[in-house]
Amino acid sequence: YGENGEILKDGKYTVYFRPNADGGTDWFYNVIYVAEETGSDIDAVIGSDPHNVKIMENGNVSILKNGVRYNLNGAVVK
């Protein structure tokens, strides 16, 4: 994304928030990371070490932990 954190082109994006500013150097102010979606599902761990992140997609909330996606009941989402 751009110099000031704005998204510069149309597309589907997943936005990750780390309110404690512990997202890492590739995150905008260590708080926000924007990943452009190119596949049908989220298939990546952001940064060099996995983070636990909450994802909202199509009105559903899930958790990405160590590269595995879980629903809010703790079941693995395939």
C-alpha cells in the first residue's frame, strides 16, 4: 500500500489490526496490515512469526492462529 497507508488499487483486502502495536516492522505503525486477497481463502501468515489475528469475512468472524484458521467455537475452518 501507499506512502501514507492508503490502498492504491481496487480489489479484495483483508485488514489485520494489532491494537497493542506489536504487529512488526512490515505493519503500518505496527498496528495495521493490509493483505490483498488473490485466492478464494486466506492462506498466509503475516510476518516472520505467526500472530493471532481476528478476521471478518462476509460477515463471519474467525481467528488465524499459527497459520490455522478457527471459527469462534474453536473448530478448524477448512
